[in-house]
Amino acid sequence: MEIRTALRRDDDYTNAGKPVCDWEDAAAREALVDALAKDGYAALLVLDGKKVETEVAQAGALLATVLGQDLEKTDDGRFRIARRVAPDRVISMVDPEARHGHKTQSRNFDGYKGHVAIDPDSEIITATDVTAGNVADGAVAETLVGPELAEAKKADANEPVEIYGDASYGTADLVEKMEAAGAEPNVKVAAASPPRVGLYSQDAFKIDTQAGIACCPAGTLVKLRVLQDGAAVADFSASCPSCPVRAQCTTSASGRSLRIHPKHTTLVRSRARQRDPEWRRRYRATRPKVERKIGHLMRRKHGGRRARMRGREKVRCDFALLAAAPNLARLAVLAAI
């Protein structure tokens, strides 16, 4: 009741749908946003410093998050939709753990991402996990292959455990952990892309992180400048104006510079490995098995492409249950062979 008396809009806030408004009228929309924001802040002011039930505290925290991430205050004291996108933006009031995700640059989705690991010989799913839509795939890779890393430490060095993965999971950290465990890291890492098509990529430069130097295709040598995060910068701008191959290197008026990954050596080693024809043959023979298994999980709309639950933990458990079905079907096939 105390919160209700602090609110100014003529609305009992019991309707879960959108408030009544002429949504085609920009002024009406702006007035509604301002009124809703002021009521939201008034409610938070009433709750400030009070000891309340857990559900009320959670609702207040969610309200504060939405107000802070989606709104901005103008010079005249009015609230409006912010002209920005907040990091890790909450996109749903009924499922606050869901997030915007991107399959490609032009294809996005809302919700969660499911991750699977399989045994390529038996085609049995060995592990599953679920993350919010905006979490990088590499963040969950170690969880998926944890049992394989443990097995690799016990395996015979002459027959190392092989672990495959596509470029979305191919981080330098994961490669190093696989190597430390004695596994063979057949995880594809992203290529060093050029600034524009037709220009020299970073792979065309000779970079020695141990010596702290870099050499461009024209033979210019510079010293690396190490940054606080462990990355480094190689700046060739001083020699670019007179460089005979500048047109093949950069279109920037200030010249060419490179930002070098903190674990550049690991990435270079992995890229060299994946250029080997035999490595490519084995990778291409293995990856279709994973894609086929993902196809099995996506056969039905709900559970595969659409979550049936709300909240990451419930979605994770449901996704694991979904993976059990093709596993049972596969076990039946293996028993019949």
C-alpha cells in the first residue's frame, strides 16, 4: 500500500499487457515512458533501506536494472528510451537470465545457447550445457571436454586423446589447457583476418613476441609495445608514407598498426597445424558427425530450437533430457550392429 500511494499514474498495474496508449503518436509514447519511469523510481525510493521479502527484493532489483539500462534523463528532467545498448542487457521480465544472441552478424535470437560434446566413434552425446545467448562459446568449452582432459592425463603419450571443435570454441586458453593435459587440440582457431579484402593479413607479418619485435612484408622492423592486458601493438606508421607496398597493406591515412593477441604464439602454432592437409582431412571427417547430432536435437521445435522452460538452470536440465533421447536411439542402433 505504501508503494501504491507513491505512484502517480492512474493505473493499478495489475494488467500484464502493455499500457493503453496511442502507439502511433510519438508524443504519447514519450509521455508514457516518462510517467512509467517516474513511477518506477518512486517505487524504488519507497523500498530503499527497507527489509522486505525475498520476492519483493528480487522484483525491486529487476526494476532497478531495467530502469538503469534502458532509460536516460534529458536536460528538462524527462525520461526517455536510451539511445544506446547496455552491456549484458536484460531482455525479459519473465526470464531475466535470457539474453540477445547472434548466430551470424545478420541472424540473431533471444534466449539461450545449447552446447554439446560427442564421442565421434560411437556418436553418443557425452556432455551438454546451456549458456545465455550472449556468452561466448569458448567460455563453456572446458566444461564440455572436462572428462576428456582428465582421460588425456592418464592416456599413453603414443596415443593421445584427440579433441575436435569448431572456431567458436577455438580459444588460445582452451588450446593451451588441452596441450597441458597431453591431449591433441584439433580445435579450429580463427584466422588472422585482414583489415580489408586484398590487403596483407597479420599472418604476413613476422612477429616474435619473445624478442618483442615485428617485421612487416616490406622488411621494416619495429619494437612491440606491450599493453596492460598482455596484448601488444606493432606500429609501422612512421615508415608507411614511403613504403612501396603500402597500397597492399593499408588504406588508413595514419598507416598500418597491428594489435597482437596476448597468446599470439599459441594461435600461430594452431593455425599452422590446421593448414596441414592431413589435419584438414581428419577434421572434415569428424565435424559432420557433430553437425548431424545437432540436427537430431533440432528435429522438434520445442526443446531444441525453443526452450520449454524459463531460467538457465531449468533450460540446462531440459536440454540434457532432450539429449538423452537421441542417445537412447543411438544405443539401440549400436546394440543391433
